[in-house]
Amino acid sequence: MTKPRHFFLILILGSLTALGPFSIDMYLPSFQAIATDLHTTIEQVTLSLSSYFIGISAGQLLYGPLLDKFGRKKPLYVGLAVYLLASFGCMMVGSVESLIGLRFIQAIGSCAAAVAAVAMVRDLFPVEENAKVFALLMLVVGASPMIAPTVGGYVTAAWGWHEIFLILALIAVVILVTVIFALPDSYVPDKTLSLKPGPMLASFWQVMQHPQFFTYVFTGALSFAGLFTYVAGSPLVFMKLYQVSEKTYGWIFAALSVGFIGSSQVNSWLLKRYTSQQIVPIALIGQVIGGIIFVIVAINGWMGLTGVLVMLFVILCCIGLISPNASALSLAPFAKNAGTASALMGALQLGFGALASMGVGFFHSLTAIPLAAIMAGTSLLAALIYFTGRRYIKEPVVASEGAVLVH
């Protein structure tokens, strides 16, 4: 594959991956405007974000079998079309209930893009390059929290909240046209796959039973849950505990995102010298140590704002190293049903992340202890599963080129 072709394919897959994060982040600054216009409260508008999370988690499992049975592009067309129609519907809603429902449908549509992008990484690139490609896709995902809310704020101030969904619809149109004319067919459909609930569940169970998938998918999902915890808990810690302004909080959020994004790119350099199997345990131990120190200093009140920033930066850097490698190793055994595997991986990541972020809300404490405790707890569970599960990976997973991936 030529370098321009390689870059172009990653650009397309990156745009598919970014559609979901942009759909989440871009309309956040408009919550007050939406609540005023629809004669409701911000709390009610927040339910439209919750419905989106539910839809995007459930949709992961829906599209996995579809991508394996019908190929990658046809389900992707359907999903983008659903997303496009739902986005136009969000523009014209007259009640918050309608917005909540349409956001769920919009999420179901965007899932096709996310699951297809992950599966096509496995299809289009050699297995030994998957971790590098995932790191590049993570760069796009990690940049969205810095770009999307800023764009959404300016759009809301200049034209109103309806135009945010118009922009999202236009983005979907551009992506759909690009997919139709520029994205290659990367997979031969398996017509023998059944879409009945029984066989579908059996397919997911077959994937889950693979020791390498089980070990790395749960390790990666629990490690990644630390990022969801940080996103959910950081407003309380920074804006209420340390009394920083909204503007300062935005700069802090952007600065810490650099740690997560930067480490995922450092991973590409590390992969020239080390394997994914070597990077995961080292970064995981670093995340565990960082989480435990974070808990100890939070309980004893030994750190101020600077200390919290340092601890979060270290933990986010470790997550940025673990995630692309764990994702690549989870999917490595599945050349035939990578769609099902990637869907199950995405659903587990979002599921654990949602549970962890919800956990922050259960603690009514004006301290950094809940944030630190949950981040440490998820990293400890990830380490426990990794060091236990890797004992069961007895058979090496071999790439199509004959290269042994796991020993």
C-alpha cells in the first residue's frame, strides 16, 4: 500500500470514528439554549445525552453481525442514512421528549460508523500494524473533546442550537459520499451467518470464549473506564472543589487531553522497538501505581490543584498506551468475524465506561476521593484480569502472513 493511500484510508476511518464523539461533544454548550427554547430544564436536556449513550452501546451489538453477514459498506450506508435523518429530526423537534428519542436513533445510526471503522482496520491493514492504526484513530477521537465543544459554542452563539444538528447532518453527508466512492470493499460477506437471536448470541459467545479476546478486551475496557470517570468527575473536582472558572476548566481539559492523545502517538514510536504484548503490562502497572498514589494523597489531603493535574496526567498517559494495543490484540484472532468481535469490544468499553462514570455521581463528596477511588479500582480490576487471563493464552495467534503475534 502506498503512503498516500495509507494516509487516505486512515483519514476516512478517522472520520467514521470521530462521528460519535462529535455528536456527543458539539451540542454540550447549547444545553441552556435548548432548555429555554423547549421550555424545559437542563436536567431534562441531559437525558438526551443519556439516551445517546444507551443507543451507541446497544447499537454496537446490532451492527457486528450485520457487518459480517452483508459486508462492511451496506450496513454502513444504512447507519449513516439513519444518522442523517435523525440529525434533521433533532433540528425540528418541538419537545425535549422528541429530542431524547431522536438522539437515541441518531446514536444507533452512528454506531455503524464506529463498528465498521474498527472492523476495517482489521480488514485493510496487516495485523502487526493494527496497534499503530488504532493509535492514529485515537488521535482523532482524543482531539474531538477539544474541538467539538468550542465549535458548538460559537455556532450556538452565532446562529442557535438547531444549526449544530445541521452541521452534524452535513458532516454525515460528506462521510457517506466519501464511503460510497472512495472506501474499498474490504470483506467478503459471510452469507451463512444467521441474524436470529440464538445464533447471534452464540456468535458473540464464541468470540468471548477466545482467551486472547477475553483477556485483552476486559483489560482494555476497564483501563479505558478511567477516562470516562475522569470526564464525569473532573467538573466537580476542578470547578467546585478548586473553584476554577469555566474558561480555566476548558484549558485544563484540553491540557490533560494532550496527555492521553500524546501517549497514544508515542505508542506508534514504541511499537518500532517493542511489541504490544510488552507495552500493555508496563503501562497497566503504571496506571495501577498512579491510581493507588492518587487515592492515598486524596484521602490525606496532601495535594492541591497541581497535584491532581499531575496524577490525572500520568493516569491518562497510561490509558493512552494501553487502549490501542489492547484493541489490536483483542481483534488479532478474528479475520473472519472481526465485525462481531469489534462490536462486542465496543459495547464492553462503553458499558464499563458508563458504569464507572455513573459511579462518580453516587458519591456526594466535595473531594477528589471518589474520582481517585474509581480510577484506581478500575485499573486494579484490569490488572487482575490481565495477569490472570494471559495464563490461558496457550495457542499462538498467527497472522495471515505467518507472523506469530502472541506467545
